[in-house]
Amino acid sequence: MVTYFNLLFGVINVLVLLNYLFAGAVSSPLRPFVYFSLGLAGLISLVGMTFIYPYIARFDDGIMTTTKNTSLLILKHGKLSLLILLVAIIPVLLAILSPLLMVFSIYISAFIGFGLLTYLKSLLLLSIYKQY
């Protein structure tokens, strides 16, 4: 089942990336809407990936049940979902803001960042999944 979701999210993310690369060809008035839509699709994919793999590890359900239950968990625990999304996005935002913050973000991420972010996300996800 993990392979199915790897392929699904791989296709979704490649399509979002390719559309982002070719969005420059869109006429000028529609371009911000296209970029916003692609960003939203990427964020939805990121939240889906963050929730689906721990769900697969914790529960033994079919593909449709996993998809449905994960979607319901994301919607039911909206505030924690947004917090998990922020934990995942903060290093990227720091890297985008300025070159100095980019170097700082890379330095921190290399030594403590990835482990710390994963630990924070796992604590938040455990607080959700322990209820079930």
C-alpha cells in the first residue's frame, strides 16, 4: 500500500512542479491565480503525505479507507494540521527570505533541524492518533 501512495504523491508532485515551470506561459491576468492554485495543491499534497504514512504505520486498512480516514483526520484536527504544516514550511520560508537566513537555515537544518522537525511533527501526529 505504501508503494501505491508513493506513486500517487509522486505523480501529483511532478504534475504540480511541471505546471509551475510552465505557468510563465499563462496570460498575465491569470498568472497569480495559477500560482496560487499550484501552491495550494502543493500544500494539500504535503499535508496528505504528512498524515498518510503515519496512518499506514499505525492502522491496517485498505487504500480507500486509508484515504477517507486520513482526509477526515485532517479536517477534524484542522488546527493541528496547520501547525504540522507550519513546522514543515518554516525552514523553507527562512531559506527564501534572504541569503543570510538561507545559510543559517541550511546550517541549522544540517545539524539539528531535520531531526528536531521530525520529532515535533511526530509528537503532534501522536497526539492525534492516540485518540483512535
